[in-house]
Amino acid sequence: SAHSSHGAHSQIAERLKLQPPLRMDSQCKFGVVARGQASLYLRLSDREQKIWDIAPGTLVVEEAGGQVSDSEGRPLCFSLGRTVGVRELLASNGTIHGQTLEAIAACHRP
């Protein structure tokens, strides 16, 4: 996406020993995590995430046994109106969620 920090994505993927990030649009990102075709969807953006872009995919990932949070590990809030109140989030298969939060802190925080 044009609003993401692709350099940070690459650093985090390298630190986690994952393949380089793939770019794709729409709810596909959540779908491939839910199906087990990807371990992680990472969104490090300069804009607050819109609820209609995030809520459906969050439900799908969580129902499949994955985990979705902001980039500091907090659950997303869907009662704020048009946004979920965060610019950065991750959806994972659940098993690498904690490692990903550590990698974000090491690679992306000042």
C-alpha cells in the first residue's frame, strides 16, 4: 500500500527470518493469514486505519485462530466510529505474534 513503511516491513521480516513482504490489496491480506498461506500481515502506516478496512479481516483471522493487535500488542477498538484509533497493526497466525511485537520494537521504534 502507498501508506505503509515498506523499509520497516522488510527489516522486521528479515529479523523474523521470513520471506520478503508481498504487496497485495484489499482483504486478501487478512485472508492469506487466516488460510495459513502467510504468517503475518503488518501495517505500519501514517494514517489511522478505517474500521471498514480492518474489522472484517480481523474477524476472519481471529476465527481462524490467529491474532490481531496494534503494533504494541493492544487489542483493536471497534467502537471509535470511522477508525480503529491506530495507524499501525499486525495480524498473525498467532504463533509469531509476540516475536513480531519484539521485532517491531527493535526495528521501528526510535
